[in-house]
Amino acid sequence: MKKAGTFYSNAGHLNLEKVKGFKMINPPVQSGSTVLFKDYEALFQASQGKYKGIYYGTEGTPTQFFFESAMTEIEGGYRTQALPSGINAIVTVLLAYTQSGDHILVCDNIYGPTRDYCTQILPKFGVQTDFIPSDVGESITEFIKLNTRLIFLESPGSNTFEIQDIPAVTKIAQEKEIITVLDNTWATPLYLKPFELGVDVSIHSVTKYISGHSDVLMGTVTTNEKFAQPFFRYCRIAELNTSQNDCYLSLRGLRTLPVRLKHHEQAALEIARWLGNLDIIDQVLHPALPDHPQHDLWKRDFKGSTGLFGFTLKKELTKDQIAVFVNSLTLFGIGFSWGGFRSLVTVGHYSRNHNSPYRDRNIYRLYIGMDEAEDVKADLEFAFNQLKMHF
Ligand SMILES: Cc1ncc(COP(=O)(O)O)c(C=O)c1O
């Protein structure tokens, strides 16, 4: 008869010969808290801070390290940390690099929850935020103070899709030893190489294109070598970690990112061009269209465009009219967090500190998933026709 304890020893009746040298294409999911040391010497080394291996689950496992190193390579950075969500990655960067008395500059078209964190939480720690124009470039100098520690960019920015002159900003920031951070979620590491443009820290909501199927919440932070130490030290001390299962799914998503992005890019561009010719449309907000105000910057810095863009209508609609349009769409889900296979729609207007042509205007935001452009156009046409019956 088995002694009670044997059940937990992990030896069982496993035929070790059968699994020797066994290898799948993808790294296995390994998760857990306790990591077993080989012997007492290893435990002793760990107690002296000299252990070279992984000694606790919060440090991550090989599943996570495979994903992080793939992200580092594709971004062209020095090192990457996976975190539980995009906003968690953003918050961690802000906490790791700032201290009481610091001032930071954040682009006006930043993702809403990033804005909220900067205006509502950072002041508690004595960090003050000013917003810079959504299309900022050399004019950044007007906003820099003696205590400016960090500049946070997002290009194209959320919902209104303005582009910043990233190299102009990073050049000035480097001269003044200010850290530059970019939320690179829209372009992905395939279509914008932040480190080539002088950025120090690049953030992704992996939740979007990289995991790619709307079933994962994750973020990454990749740094250059110069600014790696303060960030990774913070993560180590705070014992930040993420789900190994999600790392597995995100690594799997990364493998097919190039083909998925090509579809999103082509379908979204075709639909954006088609929308631009409709009478009902005022402006299509897509940086790859030649009439976008910063199209030249996009052409210079980006290697492609993706599936998310916006438009405004000539006539501002009432809430009931918006409901008719949105509810008439059959291919689009109504929801946030793009980057998956499903096309999505949202409508809203967004706070800006600087003058913006979009202030108080409804921005209709479309995400083109894996649907065919022809089908999406037919769906939009149907919804516009329904709307016109309510003018
Ligand atoms: C540009 C951008 N950055 C960050 C985030 C936050 O990502 P997550 O949903 O993974 O927290 C989002 C989410 O919509 C986003 O659009």
C-alpha cells in the first residue's frame, strides 16, 4: 500500500524513459509558486543573493521568459517585463521612473485611463503632470521644466489618431536626460520600431494585437539598456508577475501577428478610403490617408498601419440617432479592446487640454477585425441608410 505522502512526491509511475528528450514546438506552460532548489548549497547561495537561477514563482518561469525575449527581439530593445495588463504596464513605468517633486509631460491624446492615473493618482506621490499637444514635436521645449523627468507619448494617440514627431521629441529629451516612454500598442513592434527613433521605454497592451484573440489581458514594458536598471529593480522588489498561461497565449499570438496585421491593415485602409468618399462623412481619422494632418510623419516613421481608425460625421447626431446607427451594424461588436478577430465600434467624445478640432465632437471609432472589407462596407452602408431615415 502507498504511504500517504508518496502521492505528493511527483514520482508516481511516470515512465521517465518515454519522456526523455521529449520536445514540442511551443514551450510548455509552467506555473507555480515554489521552485525546488537542487541542494542545500543552492538554497544557501539564494540566501546570500548569489543564486543564478529562478528561485520563486514571482520571478516568472521559462514560459514567460520565452515570451519576454521574443518581445525584446521584435521591439529591438534591451529587456522586457510582462505585466498583468496594458494599464498595469503603464502604471508600473510611471511609478518606477518618477519620485516626489518630479514633473512629467504626457501627450494630450493619451489613452483615457493613463490620463486619469496621471491626474488623479500621481499627485498623491508629489508627481505633477502637464499635457502636451497631440502632434507635439520640437515645440516640446516650451513645456520642459527643470524638474521634468519623463515624457510619455502615444502615437497615433487614442481615438483622434494624431501623430507625434517622435525623433524630434527624443532628440531634445536625450539632450536634457529626460526619459521618453511610448505606448506603441496601435502600431505593434512590427510597424513602429521605437528604439530606432530614440525612445527609451516602449509599452504594449498585449491584450490587443499581440495576443490577438480578445481572450488575454496583458502588458509589456521593454526598455533600452540605459534605463533598464531602475525599472527592473522596481519590478523585482515589487515582485510583479503575470499569468504563465497568458504568456503562452501571447507568444502563440505573436507568431501569427504579421499575417493578421496585413489583413487588418489592408481591410481598414480600403474601408477608410471608401468612407472618405461618402457624403455623410466629415473626416476620416487614419494616419495612412494622405489628408491626415501628420501623414508625412506617419510615412517617415511607421512601416505600416493597423485596423483601428475613426471618423466624424458632417452632422452631429443625437443620442437616439447614434443608437440607430450603432445598433444597425451587424458585423461589429459594440465594445472596447480591439486587436482580436471581431470588428468593433465605439462612439464618444474625449477630453483634451489643448485646442483640438475634435473637442465636443463625436468620434466614431471602428476596429476592423478579420472580416472582409466588402462585407464591412455593406454593413456600414446599411447602417448609414437606416440612420438617414431618422434625419
Ligand atoms: C493605447 C492603449 N494603451 C493601453 C491600453 C490598456 O490596455 P489593457 O486593456 O491591456 O489594460 C489600451 C486599452 O484599450 C489602449 O488602447
